[in-house]
Amino acid sequence: MFLSALVFFLYNYAEGIQNVARPNIVMVMSDAFDGRLSFDPGSKVVQLPYINYLRELGSTFLNSYTNSPICCPSRAAMWSGQFVHLTQSWNNYKCLNANSTTWMDLLERNGYRTKMLGKLDYTSGSHSVSNRVEAWTRNVQFLLRQEGRPVSQLVGNMSTIRIMEVDWKNTDKATQWIRHTAALSNEPFALYLGLNLPHPYKTDSLGPTAGGSTFRSSPYWLTKVSSELVSIPKWLPMAAMHPVDYYSTFTKNCSSKFTEEEIKSIRTFYYAMCAEADAMLGQVIAALRETGVLDNTAVIFTADHGELAMEHRQFYKMSMFEGSSHVPLLIMGPEVKSGLQVQQLVSLVDLYPTVLDIAGIPAVGNLSGHSILPLISKSGNLSKNEHTEWVLSEYHGCNANASTYMLRVGPWKYIAYADGLSVPPQLFNVKVDKDELHNVVLIFPEVQAKLDIVLRSIVDYPKVSSAVHLYNKKSFAAWRDSLGRDYAEVIANLRWHADWQKDILANEKAIDTWLHGSSRTFYG
């Protein structure tokens, strides 16, 4: 009896020692958070004390990118560790299968107590009908406004703190789980909290099909913004825009006149929304600290994509410009260097192998990313850094009328479209042209040629564009057939209804021409 009890004690003691040595992992992923706010000079515009806390006690990645600047495909890349074209996560409606293996699944299989709360959004079948139809029909030869005009909205007063109630409720659930479950467990734990903020709110006045075009906050959060530092971005004239950017500006309902006061207000309210999201991160950190588990916890803060906030005469994302594609990535943990700023180009697919590396679990399978832990580890073993010197982002959804591929290498951002021939590419030197207003592809053709070779070695983008084009046609045709006699009424009352109903016959004819015409007729 005594011997059995001793063996049981020694076994559980050894298991407890092993679990203590394995760090807990907490990831907070916001939505539409501009990564440039996580370091200077962007960090001076708005008070983000808890992001600053992570920056001071952890490591900040200065060049971190989404793998697709829209919600579901971006998150699919983060959860699977694979590029969008490998999982065929083409739009907000088509992403991963529900049974896909995520890094959280692997943590659970390897002894972690896990919890996922809030916005997940990485599996197929979600988002509005309008959103998926707009993505499918992006190559139809019509130009229809699909979004509400971006506006700012003041609510409450100086005591109004909890504006995004859904996010606050999920944050409360996360902190309760830390206090009452995770901190009391002998197992290492992993927590994921997905926030909606600072994604703009649905514009209720536009009806049930409306998208999110309202930047909403209260006087309390607006006091966190240094209004004198809120810039008015420079815009190219509409006539000088790249054709895909022109399409994006129009379909996002940003082609009409905006006053400087309107633009500054939208941007100010957006930054205030970021401050509210930061406070939710702070509540999670406080729960970890107060329960005594912070010192053995890796905390990761990131976002699915950024927010243009009226840069390039656009709001939302769906663009490879910095405001849309540059995401925050900060990591703090027991073996992570403090106050380190990392220049290495990284992207969200790197989080899958990084999380597993933190947990001491081998990463297997066809992963697109690499662990970035060697870049920030106190052990300083950079010889284990296998990361490439480039990052890839791609986009195949609505508000852009061509499949888009972005390659960042050194100071260069190369953007190729469709089949590489039907739509002109773009090339920016983001070190000297931070506003990305000067497309220098004709000035540096040799750079463009070399980067295109690199891009094609990573992804056969003409082939992928063709596959997306075919998928869009088949999906739309199947959807239309499923509606039967209701089709005409349904399509006329999607988010584009105001423009659609100006010339219903012409719009229906444009769709028929697209469906039955050559696949080479329009952008891919």
C-alpha cells in the first residue's frame, strides 16, 4: 500500500515539475488593428498602455504582416500555419474546414488545458450573403458601391467605457477562466481571445444588409488620442489611381468628397477604438498577474489585418497598403527578451510554429511559416532561425477586382495582380515612400523582374488567379440557381441595392456576360 502511494506521488510530482516548466500561452487577437501603432512614431498618436507594457517587457516585430487582408482568410492562415492559396481560403465565406487541425488542437493533445473565446472566424460558411456575392462577382463589368460611407459616431459621456459590449463580455469570460480554472490547474494552459475591436461597427441606418462603416467611441476613449498628431493622409487624384485601387475606393463608397474635418474625425475615432481594445488586453494581463501566473506565461498580441482609416481614400482593409496589411505582433514571456525591436519580416503563418516552439512541441506537416522564437529568445540561438527574408500576402475577396499578391523583400513591396499581364503591377520602396504614393515599377524594371521571379517561385499566381476565377463563377451560378424565382429580388437588395436599382437590366446583363463569356475577358 505504502509503495503504491509512493509511486503515485512520485509520478504526479514529476508530471507537475514538467508542467511548471512548460509556459502557459495567451493570445489576444484583435480585428483591424494597424500594426504601426505598436511602435514609434505611431504609438505616440494614442495611449495604449498595455501594448506599451508588452513592448517594454517583451519583443516587438516592426515588420509583421497579414497573409490576407480580410478577416476569415487571414485567421485561416494563422490557425493553420499555411498560406491562403494552399488552403484555398478565397474569401470570408470559403476558408478552412471545421475539422482542420489548428495549433490549439495540438496544444490540447499535448497536455495543455485550452480555451477559445470571442471571434474565431476561420472556418467556411460565415459572413453575410452580400459579402460572398460581392466577392464572387468582383470581375463583373459594373461598378457598384458595396459599403456605407464611413462616418464617426459619438456615444455616451466621460463615464462610458464599455462600448463594444460583446468584446467586454468575452474579455470578462477570459479573465474569469484564468482566475477560476487556469490558475488553479496543475496543467499548463492556452487561452485565445478574439476581439472585434477596432473593426468599425455596422451602420444601422443602412438596414439589415449593411456592413461596418461606423467608427464609434465615447468621450472617455477620445481623451486617449493626441488629436494634434492625427494626420490627414495624402491622396492621389482618382484619375491617377491604380485600377484596382480605383475599384476599391468606389466600392467602399469613398469616391465622393470628404472634408478634412470628416477625415480627421474618422481617424480619431478609430484610434479611440484601438485604445478600448488595448484596455481589454490590459484586463487579461491583470488577471494573469493577480493570479501569479504571468511570469510563466507567454502573452501574444496581434491582429488579423489593419485598417486604412481613410489612407489612400479608403477605409476597411482588402488592400496591400501598410494601413491594411501591417499588423501588430508583440510577444512577452519567460524566455523572451525585453525591450527588443525586431526588424525581421514575419507574418501570421509564423504563429503556428512559434506557439508550438514555445510549448516544446515539434511542428510537423506542410507549414508555410517558421518559428520566430529564435529571434527573440534569451538564449540568443539565432542559428536556429530558419525564416525567409520575404513575406507573402494575397487577397481574393470583395472590394478588389483582381486577385492580389504582395511580396515584401527588404525595402521593397511588390504587388502583382491576376495573371501578371492583364493588370499592371505596383512597386513601392516603403523605406523612402512611407505613404506609398509613388509606384516606381517603371523606374526600376530590373527590381520588378527579380521580385516577380521570387514571387512565382513561392506561388504560381496566374494559376491561382485562374482557379479563383473559376470558383467564383461556379459558386455564383450555384447560388443563383438555388434561389430560383427569388433571385432577382434577393440580388437587388444586397448591400449594393442603391446602385443596382439604378439600372437593373444593365447589371443583370453584365452578370450574364461574365458568367458565359471567356475566362480571359476580365481580371482574374
